[in-house]
Amino acid sequence: MNPEQRERYSRHILLPEIGMEGQEKLLQAKVLIVGAGGLGCPVALYLAAAGVGRIGIIDFDKVDATNLQRQILYTTADIGQSKVQVAKQRIQSLNPDIQVDTFQDALGNGNALQLFSQYNLVIDGTDNFATRYLVNDACVLTQTPNVYGSIYRFEGQVTLFATQDGPCYRCLFPEPPKPGEVPNCAEGGVLGVLPGIIGIAQATEAIKWITGQGTSLQNRLLIYDAMEMAWKELRIKPDPNCPICGTNPTLTQLSDYHAFCGTPLPTQPTTMSDEIQQLPATEAHAMLTSDNPPFLLDVRLPDEIRVAKIEGAHNIPLQEIAARHEELEHLKGKPIILHCHKGMRSLRAASFLAEKGYTQLYNLQGGIEAWSLDVDSSVPRY
């Protein structure tokens, strides 16, 4: 450690639990952050400030105006730019002493194992279930611990998975929720400061694990409630029947996570079944402006409709569709276009209606987001 580093990290070095030895461990550590969003931003900043010597960041996305409420690495001037490139600039301006690897790509079966094997620790900052299961399985298969975090509205969770003796994500969540059952931040909203709190908890856990200090979150799930300003702890333990980390694992390689979680790939055929078709926004617009327009059903929540709406749409939230579908009884055999924010909840609603005997169902592909981008830019994006 050179004199400049001794000065920069002096407040760590003064801590007996870290000291010179612990700071050297941080400088030699290699940490991969999956997702440069609400969780990844504070994690990256604090690990860089702490002197983690090599930080990798993987994210395919670009900075959007809706990110700025909570993703603290970015500014208004960064809108439209690559998240990983902006993140690298900010991190290196904070601490030029460290190496920052950027991967402007989506994490998938083709790159996860090779990527994870390059790092000592993975930080899961993802926001969808398919990628969380992928991160978990890749961590188990490469024997790389996983500092897990998740956020939703006013609540967050954090723990440590995939250690040698601890549980993995599948031990806690053997099955994913049904598609659309748990909205992501773009659909359900999130308190802007919440990812900062959970992200800092993840960074803290990472520093403890690297330096070998404190009591880890292995076997413990912390749950934070911002409205009550309260933490609670749940004990979790390895599942001997877990398909990937159990006594007799049946998963020995990465699998199809979109199929497992019931989320369609963008390349999935547009015809979902005989009753449901995926409909691009431009085609939906043509149908809705024809002489005999179909019925337009919006399955989003009322708070979302106050932000943005397509004129003429009727609202039955997905959560109410089972109780209220008879309101649509007169439309059996007639065309219905369903939409939500990005197309997942409306697909689930369409599937339910198909089971009830409705035909000529169309799912607006990409939801109102695609409508704003491809049809009417005056409709706000969120």
C-alpha cells in the first residue's frame, strides 16, 4: 500500500477489525455487480470508496429520465447514455485507484458462468425473477457467494446466498411467482431512497465478507419496512432437497429461466395461443382507429392510469379481473385489446379470459410504453 492509499483509507486502517490487513484484502478483491440500477448505484459507489480493487458492472440498459429519482450515479445530462459507461466514469472520478470492468450486455446463459468465475463475489441488483434465478444458479455452479437484495414499493430485503454452508435463493424461493403477480419498480413504483438503504446494506455485507469480519447474513434474511422504519429478521436454512445446492442436485447446468418464470422472450412467436395474439403498438393503433374499433382493456392500477393512459380504455386491474370478468360477458366472440405498462400483466389477464371462453384476444406488445414510443409521444412514459 503506497502513501496515497494509506491516506485515502486511513479511517479504515484505524479500525482494528479492518486495519492494514483488511484494507489490503479490499484492494485485492474482485466484485461483480449485476445491474447498474437502484441497488447497483449505491453498491458501486461505496465499494469504490472502500477501495475494492476490481469492480465489474454488467447492464445492457441506457439512462432514462425515470431512473433519476433513485439511481444516484446518473444525472439529467446522462439520459440516453450507456449506464455502465457513465457508472465507470463516476466511479473512477471518485477513486481512480481501482479497476472498473464494464459489460454492456444482458446477463444470460451464454455469459454468466464465464463472467462469474472471474470474480470473488457477486452483488445481485436485478429487478426480475428470471435473472435472479440465473444469478443464483450461476453463483452456486461457480461457487461464488451472492449478496442478494431486492426492493418493492416501501420494502426491501437483503441476505447472503450461495456460500459453502448456506442456503441459496432457490432454498428460500423454490418457485417463482406467477407472471405479473409481483410488479417490478416500473409497474408498482418504489420509494426513491429505498434502494439506497438496501444497496448500502449489500455493500456493508460485501465489505464484511471480503475482510472476514462481523456476523454475515448467511442463514438470515433482513426485511426493511420504510413506512414503519423497522427491520425484521427471518431465519433461513439450506434445503436438502434444493435442486441445485441440495444433497442430490438435479440441476447441474443453467436452464431456461424465462420458461421457468413464465416470462416470454422478445423473440417468442407473436401468436401465444389460438385465443391470444401479441399485437405491436402500430397495429393496435390501426385497429383502434378503424370504423369498427375493438374494446380496449387497461389492466393497470388506478395510480398508474393517473400518470398515463390511452384514451378510450376501460379499466379493470389485473387483481380484480377474476371477480369482475363477467362485466365483459357481452364481448365474448368480439375483439379485445388488453394492455398494461409493458405487456406482462395484460398477457396474464388475457390468459385468464381465454380460459373463461373469450376469443379474439390481443395483447398490446410492450404495453403503454410501446404506445408512447411508437404511436403517441404525448403519452407520458414512467
